[in-house]
Amino acid sequence: MKKLLLLPILVASLFGENVVVKITKDIPYIYTMNSGKKVKVERIQDVDNRLTDDYSKTSRPCPPFCVQPTHVYPDIQNFEELELLKFMQDEVATGKGIIIDARLKSWFELETIPSAINIPFPIIQNASKEKAKKIFMLLGMSIDADGTWNFSKAKDLAIFCNGIWCGQSHHLISGLLKFHYPKSKIFYYRSGFQGWKLLGLTTIVHKEIKKD
């Protein structure tokens, strides 16, 4: 992992890139794959950049937009940005992990984190056992000869939604646990998309909104 993190530094040095806003003092940027394309994940280099969209809002009605607990469940590890970036390079790049955007499809299409896939929280929350089985098999679960659900090769899942005021990740995690997805394979990015945008990190737009 250390070699992977050092690679972008060497590349930046080789080509004389002037990275003003690095991710950390030793990491100017990383690369990940999104829909089969290589994506550079970095922070916005304009030091005067400000958030101007919905993620600049500080106050939303609660309920439903209430501050989420730091730990949604015991034994489920929390992630923040550096852990998520490491997850991209270690787990996503090797096929061992998946970043899941738990928001509704319209939000995912509008803008999301590079390499994330969309599993809207109601799909798991309202799933039958049979539907959950099909979804889990897509996530790497297998079925033993006796019918037991075998999670030994199931993917690690890093889950996020809009931010610390958004309960969609919590709902998705609750659905996963209802059908016994292992807690050790679930990671919660609590700061979510608002935290990601606050740091000016690269985002992906899957569906452009056309203005009249």
C-alpha cells in the first residue's frame, strides 16, 4: 500500500507538477477506476473555491434530517476521507471491496464519489429474503450445499450518503444486518458526500442536468 501511495508523488515530481492543494502533505492525488475509466482523485486547486450548491446548507428540518450517531452499530468501523481513499486503492482496485452510494438513484446520477456504485437504501431495507440473497450474491456471497449463506468471499462495503445529517446509510446498513451481512465487512463513511465536497475532492456526474 505504501508503494501505491508514493507513486503519485513520484509522478508529480517527475513532471514538475505544482500541486498547491494536496490531499495530505505526502499525497497530491490518487487514481481509481470509474465505469471502466481511470479517474484522478484530487482536491480542487483553486484556493478561493467555495461551496455554492445544496451541500453549503447548514440547517435542514429534523426529522428527517437529523444528526446521525457517530457509530451506527457496534463493531462497524467508521471511515473518513483518508480511509476511503486507501479503500479505493487497496480494496476497490483489487476487487475485494465496493464503495456504495446509499442515496436514491437521482442523487447518485447527479453527482457521486469516484468508483461508487448505487444501491439505494430502500432496495435492501424493503427486500424479501430471496431478493436479498440475489443482491448478496452479486456482492460475492455464495451458497453452500446445505443452503447456508457463505460470506467468506463477500466484498467489503464502504457505505455513504449525503452527510452526518443523512440517515440513508443507516437504513442501508440496517437492511444488510437484517439479512446477516457480516459487520466486519461493513464500513460507514459518516461525513458522506457533504464531507467529500467540503474538501474539494473529485466528484463524478453520471447524468448532466440540462438547463432550459
